Amino acid sequence: MNNAASGVPWHSLVIWVVALASIALVLIRPKGLPEAWWAALGAFVLVVCRVMTPRAAMQAVGKGLDVYLFLIGMMIMSELARREGVFDWVAGHAVRASRGSRTRLFVLIYSVGIVVTTFLSNDATAVVLTPAVLAAVRAAEAELLPYLLICAFIANAASFVLPISNPANLVVYGHNLPPLGAWLLTFGLPSVASILVTFVVLRWRSGKYLKGTVTTNVDGQPLSRTGKTTLYGIAFLAAVLMTASALRLDLGAPACLAGLLVAAMVSLRDHRTPRDIGKEIAWSVIPLVAGLFVIVEALNSAGALAAAVAVLRNMRTWPSVSSAFVSAFGVAFISNVMNNLPSGLISGTAVQAAGVTSVIRHSVLIGVDLGPNLSVGGSLATILWLIAARREGQEIGFWKFLKWGALVMPPALMLAVAAVLLSGRP
């Protein structure tokens, strides 16, 4: 036993109860308390109950360093873009390009979401794109809900176009991450299927919201010098992440350094920038993720990893079609119960330990990436999206999201897995 104080079943029971209760509280948010409180409380209880040593808990927190750095870099860029008017500038262009059509505005926002997710990651779509979309839709005087939901659903639907499109991709494959060319051959068709099916269902479900016209007489404000610097900085960040991915480097440090560099350049013209950004960033995301890393480590010590390895090894004897669909939908279900950060960490380690076939590994990754589109707490990106929407005065409840996700996710996941089988990539 690596992290729990003992292998006694009572300790394992405590770990499972505390872990599942903490994750449930993160999703439910009793009395509106931030998600981070419940994740951190769960980690604290595990240590106080002596089922996990303080040293093991700190080691688990340390394993998330790359994720923390990545999120900090993205949040810095998001705050810079909001502060320097980049969001308002994007909003004006999107509204005018819609030419008064709510449907055209819907397509434009969905297309931008694909680009941002592909080249800046699904977390960037949640953190950076959501405020811009809200600004655009408010300026157009259109119904907010369908456009806001685009940001959540496309963040997961397009999150396996490239390795950098979702940090979970690096977790699942570890050091065996395929080269970019092989990745595109394997996940190109599944990504197209995921993106198209998600769009079709969203467009159909949004039909009643897209009738009529939108206001297009929005005053277009040119970007300031610092705004242009921020816009170029976003492009620079995308280039940095692509380069790091091609070199198979961790993405956290490059993302954080790029964000800090752009912030420093803006600060040369406006010395209030560091203070303003530091005050507005949602720092609670970091303890939220840290708490989840501790919970995952405890669950592994309580047998979650061993159970996952056993299941995957058993699947090696199954027909490819059965193993692909069962692994994808199984991981998708678990991700919606306990969030895809814990499920991705456990399943990624289990995939490598079990030595399963590539079809199962590819299906697991799609389940981790796309499966969370079912519920509002399914992925870290969706939680970040929820926080970003809440900051703008928009609250999307669990049941409201589920009503959309239950229609959007299953057909997209089914066709994406079918596309993996059709591609026949090793």
C-alpha cells in the first residue's frame, strides 16, 4: 500500500465514503459554497482520519504541478483579454458578421469554439471564450442559453483533435503519446464525428431560441495597444503549446511562462495590470484541483487502480467492438459520477499497467474527453466554464445541463467510438 496508512478494509471504506462524498459536494455546492472548499475538505478529512499520511497527501498535491501551471497561464491570458477589451472587440465582430441571424451567430460561435479548443485546449475555451461569448450575445440582444452551452459542449467535443486540446490526453497516454501525424490519423475521423454530431444535436435542441433576428448596430471599438499586445499574446500562447506538444514536453510551464510574459509586456504600459489580474483570477481553481489529486491518490490506494487494471485486462479477450464501446461508455459514466480528472488519472495509469490494445486505449481517451458532456460536473473544463459563467451572472444548474447533455453526449460518443473502429489504427 503506497499512500494509505493501512490495507485494513475499514480504511478503504473510509476513503471511498470521503472521496465520493467530497466529489458529490463539489457538484452540488451546498449553500453556494465554492467547489474548492469541498475538494480541500475531503483531502483534509482523509489526513485527519489517518487513512492518508500528510506526506503522501503533499506528494499527491505535487503531482498536479503541471496542471496548476497550465491553468494559471490560461487564467492570466483570460483576465488580460477581458481587461484589455479583447472580448468586447471579438463580440462586436461576431455580432456584425452574423448579419442579424441568430443561427449564423450560433455557427460562428461554435466555429470559434472548435479553433480555441483545438489550439489552446478545452480549459482555455471554458476560461477564455465563455466571457467573450456572453459579451457577444448580450450585445446582440439574443437568448444567452444556447450560445453559452456551446462553450461547454465544444470544449469537450473537440478536445481530442490534437494532443494539446485536452491535458487529459497526456495523462491517458503518458510517455507513449503518439506522434502528431499518427494522432491525426487515429483521432481525425472520431474528432470530426464528435464535433459534427454535437453541433447537429445542439442546433436541433436550440431551435426555439434561434428564431428571429439579433441587433447588429453594435459600436465597434478598436483595440488599444495593450489590447493588440494581448491578442498577439494569445496567438503566441497557441504557438508555444503546439511547439511543446510536438517536442512531447509538459504543457504547464510553457503556458504559465507565456502568460506571465504577455502580462509583463502589457504591464510596461499599464503598471496596474499585475494588481488587477491578481485580484480577478479565480484562484480557488487551484485548491480544487489539488484536492482532487489527493482524493485520486487515496482511491488508488483503496483499490481503484487495481480494479481498473483487472477490468481492462479482462477486456483484452473481448471482441474489439464490445471492448471499445464498453470501455468508452464505462469511463464516460465514471467521469460524470466523479469528474474526468480523477477518472482520467486512474484510467490512464490503468491502461498503461494493463497493457491493453490500442483500440481500448483510444476508446478510453474518447470516454474521458467526450463523456463528461453529460453532466455539469463531468470535466474540469465544464467546472471552469461554470465558474466563468457564474462570474458573469449566469447560473446553470445540474438538471438544466443534464437535460441538454443527455441528448448531446450519447450519440456523439457512439459515433466517435465507431469512427475509431473504422480507422483501424494500431
